[in-house]
Amino acid sequence: MHRLYRLIDEDPRFHALQRSRSRFAWSLVALVLTGYYSFVSVIAFAPALFARALYEGTTISIGLLAALAVLLLSIGLTGLYIVRANRVFDRLNRTIVDDARSRFEHR
Amino acid sequence: MNIIAIMMFLGFVLVTLGVTFWAARRTRTTKDFYAAGGRITGFQNGLAIAGDFMSAATFLGVTGLIFSHGFDGLIYVIGGVAGWPIVLFLLAERLKNLGKYTFSDAVSLRLQATPLRCLAATGSLVAVVLYLIGQMVGAGKLIEVLFHVDYEVAVCTIGALMVLYVSFGGMIATTWVQIIKASLLLAGGSLLAFLVYARLGFSFDTILRTAMSHHTFGDAMLAPGHLISDPLSVISLATTLVFGTAGLPHILMRFFTVRDAVEARRSVFFAASFIGYFYILIFILGFGAVALVTAETGYFDPATKLLVGGGNMAAIHLSHAVGGNVFLGFISAVCFATILAVVSGLTLSGASAISHDLYANVIRPQASEHDVVRVSKFSALVLGAIAVALGLVFENQNVAYMVMLAFTIGASVNFPLLFLAMYWKDLTTRGALIGGYLGLATAVGGIVFGPTVWVEVLGHATPLFPHKYPGIFALVIAFGGSIAGSLLDRSARAARERAGFRDQFIRSQTGVGSEAASVH
């Protein structure tokens, strides 16, 4: 293993960052895929539900609203990830890497 | 003959050739050629990625699908958007931290480079060629309808232009052509949707009501099941779309044109927002086309009762219905720009697979930068010729379906390979090769022996593979093959590859080491 990588690997903050980042990313993946596959499953197994009108007197169907919801969910979660990554993950990552670099040079 | 369309089309060609000339003078190194020198910003790259994704196949093909099949066309829209968060959460930053010019770089980092690059390049090339067919067919049809030139002449013109952009301007020209076109398409699509809205009293309800009164399905237009009805096909198509997005080589390649992982991340956010916005427009355009085009007999061939120019032309006729000849000219020129920009991106990505992955890393590792770029230019020419030839063969296919086949390869070869290499420490070269080639064989076999090619193109009576959408089978087989192959791999090389995971993991997370890689 490269020594700089080993220095990073020895830092407990790296493990904490990596754990919280991956927990966050995978939760968002689960959210998107749940939303998406719910939408798809209705089309596959209960298409009649999506054909129904949203309320009495409109032609806008439940399916159209669901489609829009999945679309907005996808974009919204993308934004959420960026905000958290910019505010939290990047800063921590930079500190960890800078510390490892300075220890690397001082040894 | 539409004079406005021709003028605007010529204008676009002149401007983009100017951009190509400017780009050619700024393209000196291989990094300039493949990755625009890494100088594209997140916003610009987001627009370019959105441009790659908002192809004519979406604009024309998906609008056409909604026009003919109602609600089911939306599956393509939603699948395309839902893929982006997955790309962001799982791939974008790590890819930028690990790779250099193509996604094969990231895959072959701790595994054996030569065989894996061959596999990844094959996956890329098959996807690129399938995608190119879809775009060529769309473009050829469009020009045939608009300018009344022969389909063959149209396809050859596009082939020639895209080879020019790519071989002279490389990634810088390809990116800027894409940015110009994405802006034009967003503006044109917005205006078209606005005019449709204005015509129908600014009410989505009225659009749908009018559409239902004209559509052959009537009130059932919004019921799913007209295009695909069996549950397995729906799930397979949906899976192909969402994971295929994460495996399209011409899109993955764009993550290398930005400075670092932060910019790569920003790119995805801008791309997803532009794409989401554009796809909401497609809702309006699709149903608007049903409402405003179906009733006008002038848009249909009197003899066959089919839409003039085929099912992909609904959006074009819609622009004429709401804005007359001037607007028809504008939208047609925008579509044409779209196709040119997308085929250029595809060609560059195919040329990178040949020259960077195969030539520079497998065939002649001692080749100079100059040689590698020359091979890219030659590859672009060959790919152009192949695209033209296949565009002629597949003249009458729905373009959205052809593009779906490219997604099938992305989802069943490129995505599993990239995902497992990044996330699973036990992946070995042997496992990756077994899974990758099995996935590729299943996908290609499923396509060739399936209902579309075996029956409709080749004229056999029954398909050997009964499903129209082989994606989910190929994806499962690719993952299963890679996992089984790796677990059974007890060689010394496998042990070394597993040991290399930790370094690769830290680099993918922190970006340490990637600066050196991108300087070469």
C-alpha cells in the first residue's frame, strides 16, 4: 500500500467520513429506487390504478401525477446530496487529506 | 422546401464549423483531445451531458411514442431521469477520482488492464454503434421530410459533418457543439410547449381532454399497457433505462472533462435539472401533439393514413401546427443540431475506446501522443462509415427503441463492470471477464434473436428469444457471472487484485493520486 494511503487509512476520521458518506448515499439510492420501482410496479401489475382520474371532473390521471412525482424526487435528491457533500463531506475530506500530507512530508 | 429551416440549418453548421476550427487550434495534447484539457466547468459540463441525453431520439422518438401509445411513452422519460441520482450517488465522483479519459481506466486500475480494456472497449463500441443507428435514422428521416433530399444523402451528410467535428476539434469542439445545441433545444422546446399551452387555453386539463377526444384509444390514452403490457417487459425495460444511464460510455466520458470530483458532482446536478425540465416539456409536447396534430388531415399520408415522415415526426408537425412554417423551420433546425451534436459525442467516445483503450493501452503501449490522436481521427472516420451504413439498413425502426438497445448494453456490460470494480473488493479479473462477456452475449443475443431483429428485420417467423427487452436477463447474468467467477477464483493474481482494493478505495474516496493520473 502506498504510504500516503496508509496514513489516510490510519486516520479514524477517514473511516467515520467514509461510513457516514456511504450510509447517506445508499439511503438516497434506496429512496430513488423505491420511488421508481413503485411507479414501475403499478404500471406492470395494476395499470388500471394509474388510469384513474385524480379527482372528479379532471382528465389528469393518478399516473401522470406519479410520473411527475418520481421525476421531481430524482432531481430533489440529487440537490440534497450536493448540498450535504459540499457542506460536510468535502470539508472533512480536505482536512483528512491535508493532515495526511503534512505527516507524510514530516516523516 | 422550407427556406427558413435551410437557412438556420446552414447557420448552425457554419457556427459549429467555426467552433471546430477554434477548438482544433487549442487541441495539442491527448488530454485536450479526449478531455478538453479538463477545463470544462461543472455548469458547462452539466449542459453538455444534458445535451447528450436530450437526443433527437428523446425529443422526436419519445414524443412520437406518447403520440402513438399514450401513457407508456412516459416510461422512457421517467427511466431516463431516475438514472441520474444513481450516477451521482454511486459513480460520478469515484469515476473522476479513478479514471483519466474513459471508464475503462477506472475499471482496469487494480485488475489486469489488457483483457479488461478489451471488454470495456467492446461494451462501449457496441453501445455507441447502437446509439448511433438511432440518431442516424432520426436525422435521415428529418432531412428527408424537410429538405426533400433522399434519405441516403441525408445520412451521408450527417456522417461527414460528425467526422469533421470529432477528428479536427476533439472533445473541445464536441463539448461546445453540445452546449450550443442544448441551449437551442431547451429554448426551442420551451417555446414549443408554451405555444401548445397558449393554443389550448393554458390548461393541461384541456390539452388532455382535447387529446383524448382525438386519440384512437380515447379515454384509455392515459392507461398504461398499450405499448408494453406484460409485467416482465415493463420491469425489464425500466431496469434497462435506469441502470443503462449509468453505463453509457459517451456520458461517462464527460466526467473527465472537468477539473475534479467536486465539478463532476456539480455537472450531474445541472444535467439532472436540465434533463428533468426538458422531460416535463416532453409530457406537454407528447399529449399536445395528440391534441393538435391528430385532427389535421394534412399531416397524414392520404393513402396510408400514417403520419407523414413516420411516427418520429409528431413533434415536428406539432411545431407547424402551433407556429406555422417559420417555427417549423426553427424546430427542425434545432432537431438537426441535436442529432449532429449527439452523434459527434458518440463518435468521439467510440474513437476513444479504440485509440485510448485498445491502441494506446493494449496494442502499442509505446505509441506517442501524436500517434494516438491520429488513430482516434482515423477511428472516427471508420465509425462514421459504419454509422452511415447501419443507418441505411435500419431505416424504419423507431429511434427510441434503437436507443433503448444501447441502454441494454450499458446496463448489462458497462454498469456491472464499473460498479463491481469500484464497490466490491473481491472482484477479480477472471470474474469480471466471465460476467462481462456473458452479459454482453446475453444482451446482443437477446437483441439479435429477439422479436425486433430476428422477426421484423430478418423476416423469420418466430423469435428464438421471446422477449423484446432482454435487459434484465443480461444484467442479472452479468452480475451473477462476475460474482461467481470472482469467488471461485483462487489464483495468486486474484489475491493481489483483492489486496489492491484498499488503495483504490482510498483514492476513489479522497481523490489522492488522481491529480498525478490526469497529468499523465
